[in-house]
Amino acid sequence: MIKKITIRNFKAIKELTIEFTPLTVLIGENSSGKSTILQALNFLCSTTSRDIDEYLKDREWEYSDVKSQFSSKEEYVSFCTEICIDGVDLVWELSINSSDDDRWIIKEYIKNKETDECYLSLGCETDDTPYDFSQLNIKSSALKLINIDNISDSSIKYNAILRMLKAFMVTSSSFELLSIDKMRSRGSRSRVSDIGMGGEKLAAFIHRMLPYRKNELNKMVSEFIGYDVKITTTMKGQPGWVEVEMYITETWDNSETKISKRHISDGLLRIIAFSAILVNKGNRKSSQIALLPDNVSVKGFILLDEIEDGINPTLSEKLMKHFRGLANESKRQVIMTSHSPVMINFVDSSDIQFMWRDRSGMIHSQPLFRTEAMKEMLDFLGPGEVWLNYGKERIIESLLGRR
């Protein structure tokens, strides 16, 4: 899992270090940087499987949209990540910039945190690096080039570590753009690995579920909303691009009502989307997993934005219980944002990161209950109640030791 990341010169972040737990919840006012953290993680993840140009095009971004306006032209966008892969603590630093002729300038290294042994290098001076990609014109992380075909058997030790790191990143999933409009869309690729960043593949993903998974999905959704439902899908179209319709059948006493997804309520659609993620254990299939040893289990992280949006507050405890189970029992790291004090009341106090911007516009983050003064509040208030009652300024003063 990702333990800590230092982000420099990314969007509104000049420099920020933030630590993560198996289930991390980012809280704070609007425009405090919560979504920026998710975007930074998603950007970093994408560099291991796609060229930067391709990612920016999909987002309809330019490099100028990514690079912080607080930084100079010469400064790099960089990510220094401490990550534990199969019991090995790694430090992975990736720095990017754009030259005057629109070429990508990339520097990268991956090393063992404990031994300082370097496993991979790109544009960095190292004494002994098994995989030095400095002579190649790369438009992504060098991990994009890592697969079973181009790593020699003589370096199997590094082979396994780098493959597992890449597998962790490519099996991570971001649902930060989850949108009701996208969930109602009808077109989708016939081969999907998750519900899509915006939920646009939800119907197609459910259509491809195995029968026992569909039964679990129906059971979970029914438990959330308090009455029996059954989700069905139909597909038409040619291989490659298909149209998938999704219906939900409600059972009331001796009668049934069938509703198409165009008329399913917004909140219920989000419940279905979350349930689809949960019953599938957040898994995202990847050909990289097949390349790893049978005894190695690699599970990437999951990103969720504004988890409470459209969800009845009475379901907060049940929803957070499921995501805690996903993190603790299924070993899938979950990083989410929330504006809901009710939702936060059902989160372990050590999992909450408080974010804010200072008067110069810089983004900051600290564990909400880092100080003894903040911890004392938990003796008579829940985490969400502390956040709601004490307010931004008093919390910041406490976190910075000013009171």
C-alpha cells in the first residue's frame, strides 16, 4: 500500500506530504485540495501504463493545467512515494517537466528504502542500477516498459519487485469522477475491468459479472435500501462497442415493478455503483497479474470522491462498514474524500486527514487528531462532531500548536 507521498508543483500544490492508512478519508472545506490529492494519485498511476500525452488528452487537460502556477518554468512536477509491496518498502520518485520544444523531460528512480539499493533509474545518476532507461525517449514512467518480455532472467529479484509495483499501480481504480449522467449512459465497450472512472461502464460491468457476484450485488443493494430488488441487464450491438441497458425490479408484497436505469433515482444508482465495487472486492483484472508468481497477491488502491453524495445519512454507518471491510479484510487500500460529519463519525480517528489552504493559497494536510489537544475532544465528541463544532480556524490552530 501507499504509506506516504510528497507532491510538488502539481496543480494548487506547491509542496505537500501526506500519509495514508489502509482506509484514508480526506476532509476539509471546498477547494482545500482533497480532489487534487486523488487527481495526483490517479495521474501517477496512469504513468505506469500510458503516455502522459494520452492521459492529458483524455482529461482534456494541458500540461499547464497540471503544473502548479506557484512554480517556475524550470521546476518539475514530482511525486516521491513511499510504498510497501509484498513486505518490501520502496521509495519511488518520478519527476516530469516539458521542454521548450514540447518534449517530456522525465527523471525517475526506484530504490529499497531500507538498503538504499536502486532497482530502476531514468535520467538519474546511480552507481549500480539493474534497469537504466536513461538512453530512451520515454513519455511516461519507465514502469510502462516493465513486463515479462524485456526483463532478463538474471535479475529475477528486481524483476519480481518491479512487476509487483507496476501490477499494484495498474490494478488501482479511480472513481473520482463518478457521475449520475455517466452512469445513465447506454454505450460501453464490451470488455470492461471496472465500472469506469465516472461510472459510465456500470451496466456493462454488471452484465459481465458471474452469477454468484450478481446474487451478492442484489443482496447488498437490497440490504442498503431495505426492500428486495433484482438488477438485470440486456445487451445489443456489435462486438467491441455495445449498448447495455440496466433494469431494477422491485418486489413489493405480491407485485413487482421493473424500472430502467434512466428512471432509477440518483441515490440508488450510486448505491448500485458502490455495491458493484464492493462485491467485486474492488478488483480490476490486468494481464500483469498473470505474470506474477502464484503466491503473490497484489491489489491496487481505490479512489472515491465525495462518498456521501446522494446517499441518505442513515446509510453512512453501513456504507463505511463495507469500505472498512474492503480495506482490512480484502486488503484493498481505499482513499476517499467527504464533506459529511455523519460519515466521519463512522471512521477511525487515525484515518482522517484534515486539509486546508493558507492565505497564500498553499495546500496543507495533517492528521485531524495528530495533537493531544485534538485527541482530548474525542472523549466527549465523535470525529464528525469535532469537525462540525470546532470549525476550520480552531482546528488549524490546534494542529499547528497555537493553542
